Amino acid sequence: MSDSNNAHNVSYLDYKGQYKGLSAWIFSTDHKRIGLLYLYTMLAFFSVGAILGLLMKTELIAPGATIMGPKAYNALFTLHGIIMIFIIVVPGLPAVFGNFFLPIMIGAKDVAFPRLNLLSWWLYVIGILIVLTSQFLGDGPPDTGWTFYAPYSFQTPANVLPAVFGAFVMGFSSILTGINFVVTIHRMRAPGMTWFKMPLFPWTLYGTAWIQILATPVIGITLLLIVAERLLGIGIFDPALGGDPILYQHLFWIYSHPAVYIMILPGMGVISEIIPVFSKKTIFGYKAIVLSTMAIAFVGYFVWGHHMFTSGMSGRALYTFSFLTFLVAIPSAIKVFNWVSTMHKGSLDMQTPFYWAVSFIFVFMIGGLTGLVLGSLATNVHVHDTHFVVAHFHYIVFGGTGYAFMAALHYWFPKMFGRMYDLGWANLGWGIFFIGFNALYLPMFFLGMQGMPRRYYDYLPDFHGGNIISSLGAWVMISGIIIIFANLIRSARHGKKTTQKNPWGGKTLEWQVETPPTLENFEEIPTIEKGPYHFGE
Amino acid sequence: MIEHRDDLASKMGMWLFIFTELLLFGMLFVVYAVYRSMHPEAFKLASEELDVVLGTFNTVILLISSMTVAMSITSIQKGNKKLAMTLLIITLVIAVVFLVNKYFEWGSKFEYGFNPGGEELLQLGHGTILFFGLYFVMTGIHAIHILIGVGLFIYVLLQLRKDKIHQTDYIWLENTGLYWHLVDLIWIFLFPLLYLIH
Ligand code: HEM
Ligand SMILES: [Cu+2]
């Protein structure tokens, strides 16, 4: 053990390679270190995004300008959206846990292209830096919202250019990660691991990676066209020159709807890992989960129009998009049935990751069902661009992806750091967070139905009641987040050391390697004989 | 750590990347199709303003360069390093010639005020403005790809000279070749769409 250069028996955290200090991380091609690089970057920016959100909620605690005016509010929701969507949830689970655990779970020593993987992280960071310059240079921070709708995005004097270009660069990073994962899964599964013996988290990463490859170029070119429009005035989205701003909306959502599945599919994968382990039961309907994952990835391409029901479309297009939107909800519902059936008659082990997983199912269902309200034409017209939409996507993106992220963090934490967190604090943090979360977002559904629009710093006095609850909820939720993060950060450095390989009784490969894993994960590549979830009941 | 080598994986990664490029240009083709169907007359007239002779010349040399890069790969497979390098240099020169032609072609458009935001262009109808907007965006993004190709050729040539690329390990050359075929292929679509259909 003393020889910290030997890749076989030294933990990836202690390994001393050719670089030292910080360079040993930011130039490391080890998939585990890259995963942690993403984790730390995201943690930092999530905190920024959360503070921006808290400021907005504080502004909305009373009608009129409370702590800021319209300009500041517009800048805040734009930056909040860009950070949360492009920096946090799109790379999200694949970049952190996919990088760390995909190779281990399929019995490989690394991803197919380790150096490309490092390049992805670098592009991601460069993209972030470019986005940040939009805040400080030029004529003020962008105020378009994260959607950069034309024609405003090339007419506003605000500094939209770096924000758009930064998002473009991050898209590049996302594509490269996608390519890396698809090739890794095709070429590097351990002997005996047939497609249907592959665990579900890798499966969802596979579906996600395909969407990353096939959808991201669309946003890439769309953002480039906005850049060209701003710099050169080519006219493609400019009605004054004959262009069509609605075309921008189409192109934007052709990517951005599939992108919501980039956000949620890996989360579904994490939940599919955790539920069987803490129910001590084989997952119910493994194949149904796999097929519904691929179905979502496929049908998800054909529903983008549901974001544009009020933008002007032919009647036939309207009901086609509405119908397909209802179709795409089915595979998600199938998964919910699978998870619930897995828990049915299981011997439940109530631990922190399981709390997160179960609450995921709860909030995900609220988010999904309200998605159907939005997907049906008549109701959409009533609540489009109101707080109802804001509540819907927070229940799904934050409730879904966010909860899954927390579940993953608490599930794999001991493996990643070789230390255990304090369970009491973790559970307390979860409880406070859960209460705050619902207090924050649930009232927004009602406010939206009453007609409170989104993206305004002010509102009619009629909406005051709901907003008070919502804003107080935000403060409660942030308290929960602080407890959770403080506990995890403290534990990563000073928590009780553990070398126990399998604290939760999991059956997938990551629980058979050392804790923390060695540099090369496996001394010998394992041969797989059984499916991934054999609990021998 | 020993770098593990899997040429098939590298090629697969390259093909996936090519997919993403096709989608990127595919969306431009969609935008082109939409506006062409809205302004068929203006697009027809505007496309007659383009220099078909120069365009044809560029098409021909680009096709030849696709052939030379393919031949370069075959040469390295046969272990003929010198021939591989010569063929690659020819490819590189053709790429540069293509860009020089493009420069003159664009230059003449600027001269006549047909650039985006140009005085002349803004006098004309919406269809013409959109055509030239698309013309500059599409050929511009394609030219950036040519430029990246030039960079790749230089890198591969250096690696060849240092014998880092050789008879049994030439995946960089092969993938660069794939990339170049893609750049060529996209031009094969751009050329008729912009210059030929009347
Ligand atoms: C049951 C499945 C779902 C259905 C039926 C659905 C439906 C919809 C509809 C119709 C809208 C447009 C509302 C409007 O603007 O009028 C919408 C907005 C949105 N959805 Fe969903 N959705 C579903 C799942 C998801 C998932 C899984 C995510 C992300 C992980 C998501 C994220 C969003 C976001 C971010 C928006 C708002 C975009 C914006 O305008 O800023 N949705 N959803
Ligand atoms: Cu959508």
C-alpha cells in the first residue's frame, strides 16, 4: 500500500502520477477524478444559482419593488436559468456520476477516450467562463431568459453574445461526453455483460448519450445563427428582413425538449439502482424500464411543439403535438409502476438514499401529471407562460433531476470518498428540504391558474397570499440545502473512514471493488454471469 | 497507466461525431428549404448572381482532395511513408486553394454590397436578403470546417514525420480522412443548393 505509484492497489484519491497538487486533478484523465471535477464545479455554480433564486423569491414576497427593480429581476432570472439548465442539469448526472460509475458498473478501467473526457471538462469550464463575462462586460447582463427568444435576443442592447456563445461551447462538451459514453458502452463492457445484463443506470446513460449526440447539434447551429444575427444581421430570424422568429422557437425546442430527457433519464437510472437495493428485491420489469428508456429517447424528439401552442401553428400541428406529448408520458408512467412494484412486499431499509428516491417518485409524479395539463391544448392556453409552468418544470427538473442527484450523492458517497456522512444530519436536511421544496413550488400551481404570469418582478395584490408561502418555502428549502451540503462537505474531509466495500448491500459491480476504488478500478476484469439485480429471493 | 488502444472504438467515435456535423448542417438545409419555398423566385434570381465557374472549380478540386487523402491512407497501410506525406501535402494545398477561391468569391460580393447588412442588399427584397444571409452562413461555417481540416492535416503530417503515425498505427490519419470526406460531402450538397438549382 505504501507505493503510491502502483495503479493496482492505491486509491484513486492517493495516486501520485506525473502531476502534483491542483494539476493532478485538472489534468487527470482518470474518469473518477474527472467526475469529481464536475461535481465541485457544479456545487459551486449550483450555490450561485440557488442564491439568485432566493433573491428572486425574496423580491416576490410582496407586490411592487421589494429589493430590486425590473431590470435586476430580468437579469437574475436569465442568469439563474442559464446556470441551472446549461451548467447544472444538462451535464448533471452523466458528467458526475456517469463519469465516475459508468466504467466501474460495466467492468471497465476507464471510458473509451480518457483524454477526450478531460477535454470535455475543459470545454465545459471555458464555456462557463465565457458565460460569466456576459455579466461584467458590455452593456449590462443579458435579460432574455435562458431561452434567448428571437427577435429580442438580437435587439436588446444587453450583452447576450457571450451567454449564447458560452452555451454553444458547453454544448460541444456535452456532445463529446455523449460520444464517449456510447462508444464506451459498445466497446468496453466486461466479458459476459450482454446488453440485457447491463445495470439500469448505464442503460439510461446510453439513451441520454444518444440524445446528446443527436439533439445538441441543433441547439449548436441555432445559437450560432443568433450570434450571426447579432453580429452581421443576416435576417434569418429578423421579421424586418423577412426572417421568422417562430422558426427560432422551433429550432430551440427541437433541441430543448429532448434536452429535458437528457436531464431526467439518468435520474430515472439512479432511482432504478437505489430502489431495489433498499427494498432487497430484484427490480420489477427490468426490460420494461430499458425499453421505456429508449422509447422516451425516441418519442421525445417529436413533441417540441408543445412549448409553442400559443405561438401560432396550424390546427393539425397543434393536436398532433398534443397527442404525441400524451404518448411520451406513458413510458415515464411505466417506470413509476416498476419502482412501486419493486418496493411492494420488499423488506425496506429506510436510509437516506432511499428517502431521496421515494420522495423523487412523489415529486416526479406531480411534475409529470401537471405536464399533461400543459400538454392538452385547452388548458395550456390558460396557463401558458404563468407560474404554473414554472411550478411544473421545477417539480420535474429540480424535483426529478435534483432529487435524483441528491439520492446518487448519498448512495455513492461512501464509495467515492471512502468516508461516511452523518446519517442524522443527512435525514434532517432531507426533511427540511422536502417541506421547503413543496411550500415553495406547490403554491405556484395555484398562482398560475389564477393567472400570475412568469418573469415579472411585480404582481397584482390578489396573488400576495400564495407568494408569501412560496417565498418562505424558499428560505426553508435553502436551510435544508445548507444542512445537506455542510454535512457532505464536512464528511468528505473528516467523516468516519470506511473501507467497507458494500455498505448498502448492492449487487452491481461498483460494490465489489475497493472503497475508494483503485486507480484502475479492477485488478482483473470480472466476467459477468448473472443479471445485475440478484437478491436471491 | 498503459493507454489501451482500440482503433475500432476511435473510428466509431469519429462516425458519431460526423453524425453530429450532418445534423448541424441538416438544420441549415431545413432553414434553407423553408425560406426557398417561401421565396422561390427571389432565390432563383439570387442564385444566378453566384459564380458557377468558381464554384465548379472548387467542387472539382475538393473531390480530388478526397481522393488524395484516401490514397494517403492506403499508402501508409502499405508502409510507404513518403508517398503518404506527399499525397497529404497535395490535399493540404488543395484545401488552401479552396479557401483562397472562397476569399475572392466573398470579396466580390462585398464589393457589390451583397454582404449581410450591405447597402445594395438591403435595397432588395426579403427573399434576396435571406438567400445571401444563408449563403454567407452556410459557406462560412463550411469554410471554418476547411480551416479545421488544414489544422488537422498539419498535425498529422508532423506526426507522420516523427513516425508517431506509421503502418500499424494510423488511426489519426484515417479519422482525419473521414473528417475530410465529411467536409467534401457537405460541399457536394451546398454547391447545387446554392449555385445550381434554378
Ligand atoms: C410527463 C411528461 C411531461 C409533459 C407531458 C410535459 C409537458 C410540458 C409542456 C406542455 C410544457 C410547456 C408549457 C408552456 O410553456 O405552456 C412544459 C414546459 C417545461 N417542461 Fe415539461 N413535460 C414533461 C416532462 C418534463 C421533464 C421530464 C422535464 C425536465 C427534466 C420538463 C421540463 C420542462 C421545462 C424546463 C419547461 C419550461 C420551459 C420554459 O418555457 O422555460 N418537462 N412541459
Ligand atoms: Cu417539452
